[in-house]
Amino acid sequence: MIVSRRWTTVSAILLLGLLAGCAAGPQPLYYWDGYQQQVYQRFDGTSSTEEQIAALEASVQQARAADRALPPGFHAHLGMLYADAGKLDQVRQEFETEKALYPESATYMDFLMRKFDQ
């Protein structure tokens, strides 16, 4: 009787542990939240530059609130949108952010900053 009660208790604990482990699931590496859609809209012209900037700025705030990283290219893309909108001071800031977060982009970001400085 005592053995079967212990077995039932141990089985219940193991089952709860298994269920808890499965419920969490892996988190994506980056906070995408519509970024890919914004890139597509940039090239098919379904939304204005200002609408795209607003959507990406909202994504930045949401990613910060969730303590998640934005994907590579996000800040570079936002910088290009700022360039189209004539917000040149923000262009450099976004390119510098991209370069700091993803050092492998440094050569390209430096190239783009030189082009905007001319």
C-alpha cells in the first residue's frame, strides 16, 4: 500500500514536470513582429514611408518592453526609411546602432554613412 502511494506520487510529479517542460517551447532568437511584412511593403509600395517608420518604431518599443533583440538589418532598414523621409540625423543613428549590434555589418554601414555624408 505504501509502495503504490509513493509510486503514484512520484508518477504525478514526473508527469507535471514533463508537462511544464513542454509548455514553455523555444523562444525565437529575434523579435520579428511584422518586420518582414514591412520590408515587403517597402518594395511593393502598399504603405507610405511614414507609415512604415511608425510601424518599425512601434516594433522597437515592443521589443524593448519584451526585452527581446531586433533582427539583423532592422536598424539599417529603418535608417533607409529615415533617409527617404529626409530625417538625416536619424539615419546615422540607426546605421550606428546596426553596426554596434551586428559588427559584421560594419563595412556596409560605413559605406552607407559615407554616401549620406556626401
